[in-house]
Amino acid sequence: MELLKKRLANLLTIKSLVTVVLTAVFAALALRGTISGADFLTVFTVVVAFYFGTQAEKVQK
């Protein structure tokens, strides 16, 4: 139960919220046809790679 609380607290950090919101916005734009799927994929890949890259770096330190 404590692990679940800790993971939920980590999910609510600013960086995580920005990642989730940015993903949702770009997904909505792609579904509406405002941006192409390729553009969405590019932005999403960069954001997710940065997010998980910084998470992996924190674990290694």
C-alpha cells in the first residue's frame, strides 16, 4: 500500500503532469487532424524519452 501511495505521489509531480497534459493535447490535435500523426509521434517520442531518461538518471544516482 505504501508503494502505491509513493508512486501516486510521484505521478503528481509537475514534470509528470506536464508530460501527461502535453501528451493529451497532442493526441487530441492529432485526432482532430490539426497536426499529422508523424508530428504527434515526433513530439511524443521526445517528451517520453526526456521524461523516462531523467527518471532513469535519478535511479542510477
